[in-house]
Amino acid sequence: MGAFDDVAADRELEVLTWDGFGEAARDLARTIVGSGWMPDIVVAVARGGLLPAGALAYALGIKAMGTLNVEFYTGVGETLPEPVVLPPLMDTSEFPGQRVLIVDDVADSGKTLDLVVRMIRTQGLPADVDGDGIANDRIPVDVRSAVLYTKPSSIIAPDYTWKATAEWIAFPWSDKPAVTAES
């Protein structure tokens, strides 16, 4: 199996193939369209959300994309205490008033997705909404989230999920160890 051999023996394993990924992305796009909400911008949570976000953006016909780099997993089943946003930071100045879809591969603990959703939601611009000449309100960012998989342990319920599972997931883009000079 590759990088997940060490966990496959003691855990149930959900295996997503490349063909399965293509179908999952199209199914998730249909769910989003069926909800009546359409994003203006798709934001990938790197690294796991890069391929799902790109596939969803294509399926939805959205060209505006961004990436937010977040580190949480340090190894198979090993995490930092909390997710950490890594540079370079994405320019979010155009987000206020927009519909932003945040995409990741899985909401496992949900901590990464929760962090990113909260960060993007707070990007609203100061605005004089009541017309008194004072910027006393904010133009909000309409944020929703989409993942391929949601685990029962997630602290956040994504707005759109392709499949719920309690199993460890082997994604086709990360089921083998990194290529090194020795490999």
C-alpha cells in the first residue's frame, strides 16, 4: 500500500483511487450546485486540499483560486498541538462581499478547517452600512467549506462532504512516501 503500510494492519483503510477521486469531485460539485450557493473564489487548504480544490474549481467553472498553507499533521497519525498557518500568506483583500469555498481533503479532527474558516470569515472590510459616515460595520465574507471526507471526530461540520468515514484514508496523491535521493 505504500506510506500507510504501518497503519493498515491495525486500522480499517478507506482507499480512494484516482478514478474514485474524479467521481467524488464531480459528485461534490453537484451537491454544491444543488444547494443553490455558488462560490466566487475557491481556496485550497494546502497540501491535502490542493487537488480536491482544483478539481472542484474546474467542475464548478470557477477560475479564481487561492491557497492557504497550514501544517497540522507531522506524520501518520501524528499532529502538532494546533494547526499552524505557514507563509506565504494569501492576499484576502478581495474577499469581503465574496462567496468563498474553502476546500480540504478531509475533516479529521476538524481543527485545520475550523481555523481556516474562522480566518477567512474575519476578513470582512470596515464599512459605513448605516450611512452615518462612520465605518461601524463590516462587509462580510460568505464562507462555506467542502471536503471529500468527514470523520466523526471532527469539531466542525463542513457545509459539503462527499463521504463520512471513521476509517484511515489512503489518497492517491499521498499513499506513497516522498521521493528522496535514496529512493
